[in-house]
Amino acid sequence: MSTPVLRQIGWDLLKVTRGLRPCLRHAQTFEPLQSSSFCARSIRPPTAIRTASSKAVPTRLPNPRRLRPLPFLAAGGGIFTILFASLQPFDDPIRIAQDAASSSPSDSDGGLPRYRLAEVKQHGPKSERPWVIYEDKVYDITDWVPAHPGGEVILRAAGGSIEPYWDIFSIHKSPYVREILEQYVVGRVHPIDLKDGRPLRDHIEDPFVADPARDARMRMLTEKPCNAETPNDELAKSFLTPNEVFYVRNHMWVPVVDEAESDNHNITIELPDGESKVYSVQDLKARFQQHAVTAVLQCSGNRRNDMTRYAQKTNGLQWTVGAISCAKWEGVRLRDVLADAGLSLEDPGEDAKHVQFSGLEAYGASIPVAAALDPMGDVLLAFKMNDAVLPRDHGFPVRVIVPGHVAARCVKWVNKIVVSDEESNTTWQRRDYKCFGPNEAKQDWDKYKAIQVMPVTSAITRTRLKPSTNTESDARSGQSESAGDRVVQIEGYAYSGGGREIQRVDVSLDGGETWDQAQLIDDTNLERGSKVWCWKRWKYEVGLSTIGANKNPHGEAKATLVVKATDDAYNTQPESHKSIYNLRGNLATAWHRVDFDLAAAQHSCEEGKDQE
Ligand code: MTE
């Protein structure tokens, strides 16, 4: 969209929001527009907010309205805030004497007052008038905080520079947004506190400073925010992925929730009729039956790197095979809590189409109401992971688990659940997790549905040399008989979404010309849940000389190992990434190919090492 169009829309928004100012102070949610015209519509207001342990109490939210921002702006973070901002005067700046000797501000800045960083800091998240700094200017954000669709997340930056946050929400970095922000300027940072036109480094808060330490074994893609894969060895080693090496996919920082206070962490549930009810973690633990479910979480970008390698460039983190892990989750069923909040499970009503989840930092996503209420769906609000308290990286103190669905819907640090006639308006619902055709370079975001239930996939995670001869598979296929041959054990996982069980895993040693079946490992776990939400690990043993016989036709000392899986609906994986290519590299589920280096294997035999 061109800048003039954006600008026009922005000014339209400003005009409208100025008229709505009294309501905006109490606005709770924003929904996307259906058309390009902006409108604010009244909804039935919440008449009361009830706490789970008390009767209804009068709400502090008189007559809220929902605003519908444009879908293309449905990115998490403060762009909405800025677009909805209105030109309110500021009235209480703490002015300090300008240091005339060290600067001559009036020439360049129209006489804006200068503030020391210490003074800006006083306008932190808890002050009556929060301020932020961008470059060397100071802005009073008081009046647009209540309208911020990401809730009060914008206050994270209050009292300091907003730039580290805009580095994360990079959509803000446009001249247009700057232009809007300029409406809120109240001063400049004092030159004493500036270096190269920016606040002194020591004074710029790192949003990730409180992130937890990560296990050194993780394959780190990005540290800030943390995106880290489970290492191949760990994927192969155990059915339940240990918490320390469970893959991490964070879009932002990890919110800090005081452990001692974690039982008081609240989740607000809002129903389509406007009723709200607040549950503390303690309420959830005490009042609802606890359930345990063993389920895989998988990022829609798992194996994206394969798509890039075998098709063409994809946008996004280049995950290999480790953006997937399996854990036992414990918590309460979402459907029980929604029923308690007043939603009819039998007849939720026409306005109840989606269940939206928001996390403490600003992330949000939704699932269809049918998935949330399915008695066999096992959707949880989980507090525990593999019998331990949920780790901070994985959503402490409470997260959503939607088994069989893309993990993007499993919102961590959840603090708000809204039953609505609309999907979540975030970019993570409306844009990021969709798949277009290989030819669709221009993406019409409304054309396809958001990814929910996951397709079938599999991967080779480890190849190991074992010191014995004549494997079961060799005996079956009548291949390698040679004494002294070394056995190669190929291991991996196979998984399908929607509760569909893996039926079969096919392995090829010659790039997909001939096939054999792998052995499915019998991982018994008693608390699986209503359907099969977990992966099957598999292994295949073969003599090294058999792989050698299949070496690359070009004479290279290399064989191509391939795996593909089939689930109980007989869905199977596509052969090529080219056929399923999409720019975002989502759902890269084509046959998984691994080059097996025969020369290195021979060498490893001598050394007694593994080959991955
Ligand atoms: N929830 C919040 N609040 N913030 C996030 O960044 N990432 C989502 C989902 N839930 C995310 C979130 C994505 S894209 C994935 S793949 C999973 O969390 C990853 O969960 P994990 O980090 O526990 O493995």
C-alpha cells in the first residue's frame, strides 16, 4: 500500500478516534475492518466483571466500544496505538532549566524543553503520564495507552527509549508512523544525556534483559527474541523432550511473573454477550478438574530450511528439523472454564465463532470455537510441563495447549480469552501462518484460512553406526550378508496433526527409488489424552555396505536417505518442496532427505563415532 494511501487512512482514523476519545479510554479490544471504510460500532457492553470466586461486581469499564482497525495493520504492538492516537495536549511536563551553555535548542527544535533521562524515567509504566523517547525526542503517550490493542504492552517502553521495542515491532519504523508520533512530542532529551543523537547506551533498556538462561545444547537461531531448536540428538533420544531442550519460539521477550505471585496471575474471559469473568491461576487449580495430555508442539516453520534448499528462498527463521518437541502437559480443560464463565457448550450462539487468546507481552492468536469446545479436543490451560512447573520460556505461569494444531495457537503467558465472532486480529492469526500456492508471490491475506490442524510430516534426526552385522531389515530384504559389515541405525520422528496416528514410516536408501518400512518405537505413556496427539519415533537398521551399494549415480561416495510417513487417514507427505513452495516457507512437509556421506561413515567406523 502506498504511503499516501496509508497516510489518508491514518488521518481518517485520527478524525474518527478524536470523536471517540471518551470511549477509547475504556476500549478493550479492536477488531479488523471488513471493508476499507473505518467504523466504530457499539457492542453490548460488559455489564459486570465477575471474579471466579465472587459474585458479579460492577465493572469499571463503562460502555466500551470496539474499534475495527485495518487488517493490514493487524501487527502486534503499538502501530494501532499510534494510528488511533489523537492530538491531545499535555499538561504536566516536569520542565527543567535548559542548559543554555551546552545546547541551543531553540534554533532547531522550536524551543522544546529539555529533559534529563532521570526525569523521563519518572514517567515510567506506573506514572500517571507515561513518556517514551524516540531518538532524542520525548513523547507523552498517556492518551493513547488505553486505546492500544496490544493492551498495556506499550507501557513496557515507558520511562525510556521505545526504539528497542520498535526494533522488534519493525512495522513502526516508517516515516508515516513517525509523523503520527510527532503529535505527542513534549520535549527533547538533554544533550548531556545524548551520544550521537541517541540516549546514552547505559540508559537504554534491553527488553530481553530478564529472559531466562537457555541450555547450551539448544541450536540457537536468534537470541533476542529467543528462537532455538531442539538438537537432533535430543529429538532422537527420548519420547518426551526434556524441558531444557524443548524448542523455543518467542516473538518477543519473556514476560516476568513473580513466582511467589504466580497463583494470583489472572486470566480474563470475555463472552460475546459482553460478560467478563476473571480467574486467577489459583482459582483454576482449585476449582476445575486437572487433566494431563501428551502432545507434540510444532512450529509451522519446522523444516523451512529444507524448502529453501530444495525449492527457493523463503522468508522466516530457517528452522531445520527441530522446531518440534513432545511433552506431557497438565492443566484444566478450556471448555470447562468457558462453561463456568457462562458459555453454553451445547449452543454457544451465533456470535461465538472463535476463541481468541492474548499473551502478556502482546502476542495473540485464536482457534475456532468448535476446536475449543470439542470434548475430544483436549484443549488445556496448562500449568505443568513434563511434571514440572511450566518453564518461563514455555509460558509460566499458564499457557494454552491446542493438541494437533499448529503451535502458534498455543499462546503462552495467556492473560485474556475472548469468545468472539471474529478471529484474533493479530498478524500471527491473519497473515503469518497461511500457505499460498507456489506461484502466488502476491499474497491476498483474506483468501485463505489460517493454519490450524497440522499435516503429516517426518524427519531423520540421527544416523548412528553400530558394531554388528546382519540387521533385521537386511535379513528381510535379503541384502547385506557380508561379515564384518557395520550397521547403520537411522532414527527419526513422524507426526500428524488432528489426533491422527502415524500408521507407517517408509525409508529409502536410494533417493526414493525403492522403499522399506521403518520400525515404529512403542513409546507407551498412560496420559495421552482423547486422541493421538504425539509423535511416533522410528528406527531403521541397515548394513553400511547396503547403503554403499546405493551410492549416488554420479559416483560420489554419498547416498540419499529419504523418509516419508503416512497417517491413519492415509494422508502422506508430498514428494517435493517445489510443489508446496510458499514464500513464508510454512508447512515444509515434503519427503525428508539426508545425504549420507559414505566416506565419512567409513572414517567414523575406524574412529567409532556417530554420523548425523
Ligand atoms: N505465545 C506467546 N505469548 N508469544 C509467542 O511468541 N509463539 C507461538 C506460540 N505461543 C508465542 C506464543 C509460536 S509461533 C509457537 S511455535 C509456540 O508458542 C512455541 O512454543 P514453545 O516456545 O513453548 O515451544
